[in-house]
Amino acid sequence: MQTDSLAYFLTLAQSGSFHAAAKKLSISQQGLSKAIATMERDLGTQLFTRTRHGVELTRAGAAAAQHAQLVLDEYNRMLDAIVVDSHRAEPDKKRIRVCATFYAMQNLQLFQDELLLKLAILTERPFKDLLASLDDPICQDLLLAELYPSTEKSLLARGDVILTHLVTTAPGVVWKEGFENRSSVSRSEVAGLPCACIAAHDLNYYKRELFARTPLTDVRLSTASSRLSFDFVQKTPGGVALLDSFSFEVCANDPAQPTQGLHFTPFTARDTYCHLSIMQNKRSRRSELAQRLVTRLQEYARRTFAQYERRYRL
């Protein structure tokens, strides 16, 4: 039995439905169903019963879940120990290259994972270069980017791309006054306000996609610096800065950023949300080490950013 099957089994048990589990795992429901059926056949017992609301563990499934988590944890600890020891003995051993967009690179710094710090070479690349690497089936690099809905849809439509989501983020506005007690804000409310945009990664997207029907009419600052955007909001009456929820979360926890007294509110339309994701060509084969690194990043994101995602209902 492969360790992937154990991970699929546990994710389905925690999610309670094939749809939710497949979405978390970034695989098809058919592929997940086939993996679970194979596991049940190998074990000679039924692990789940189907209900109107999803699936539930059988008694055998509940017993299996307890042991499966222990087995998977021990297997992952073994991999980590082997990798760390190997690179301690051979510090010049080939490392994994992680290629990321500007936005992804800035946020990747938060993932203070031992394997990432020891084994990865972080390289900033424009998105078009990542797409070129994605078309190369022998590419062994990990490709990390922020994927907006239209981009994600076009990638999935290709049929040869696997996406592993790490964090969900919602575009919206940073403000000091004017949107108190609001859980969301419409783009039409923002279009005419004094505005600052983070030019490095999202200005063109905001102008082209988010504000296609209600264009921004008072953009006073376009900058690659979040600090300058926050200063703008602090000093401009009624001013806002276009940002995303995850970037604001990062900055709000950085004492060097002037976010005191500032708030973030996402836009109303959920179809504007984007994912920080790892892209892979289905024809390429990741090394065990690269796959373990991807899993570690997923685990770190779930553990570290769970409260953030609940706060913004992502």
C-alpha cells in the first residue's frame, strides 16, 4: 500500500465528502474514489459508508484512521531524518530549486520549515517563465505562483496540470475609516476613492479584471512597497490601498510595517479569490524529497494559517 493512499484516506475521513477531500488534495473525485476502493480491497474491509451528506467511517475505518495517522507520521519523520542527515554529511548535495513569482517569493519567506531552509534554492521568476517550465515534462523545479480564478481555470482546462494549493487569499482594501462593521465591500464603492496600488504583482490584474466594469478613477500612488501604501492610507482622508488578505496578514504581524489602526476588508465577490499554489505537469515525476517538501509546505500552511483562513472565511 502506498503512503499516498493513507494520506487520501485520512483527508477523506477529515473532510467527510469526496468532493471536499478531492478539492483539498487537488485530484479528481474519480481518482480519489479509485484509490479508496483499492485500499478497501487490499485491507479486505469497508472503510466508509456513504450518506446523504457525504461519507462516514465504519468501525473498521475508525480503527484504521488511528493507525494510519501514526504510520504516516512515522514514515514522514523517517524521510525527514534521512534527508537532514544526508545533507549534513554531504552539504554540497544537489538541492531542490523552488521557482516563484515576486508575490509568492515574498510570502514563501514565512514558511520557516527546516527542510525548506536546508534543501531549497529559492529563485524569483516571472509567471511566463514558470509556464514555460510547466510545459517541460522533465522539469524538476517546484513552481509556485499566485493563481487568480481565470488563470487557474485555464490551467485546469489543459488537462495536464496538477495544482497544490497552500493558501487562499482574497483581494480587498486596506482602510483606516469608512468601512466599520463590514464583512465585505463592493468594488463600485471603492472605484472612486483615493487609492494606492501595489504595482509589483497585482495592479494590472485589479485594473483589467476586478475593475473592468467600474474603473478606478482616483489612483494616486502605484508602488511596489506595502509600507508606502500603508503610509498613504494613514495620511489620506478616506484613502484606501488595494491589497489581498494574506499580504495584509503578513504585514500586520510585522512590527516594522505601519499597520496600526488599519483594517482589511475583502471584496464581496468570492470569485475573485486566488490561491498560492504549486504547479506541476502530470507527466513529470517529482523525487521523493521534492514531494515530501510539498507535503511539508501544505502541513505548515494548515497549521500556521488556519486561524487566518477562518477569520476571512476562506
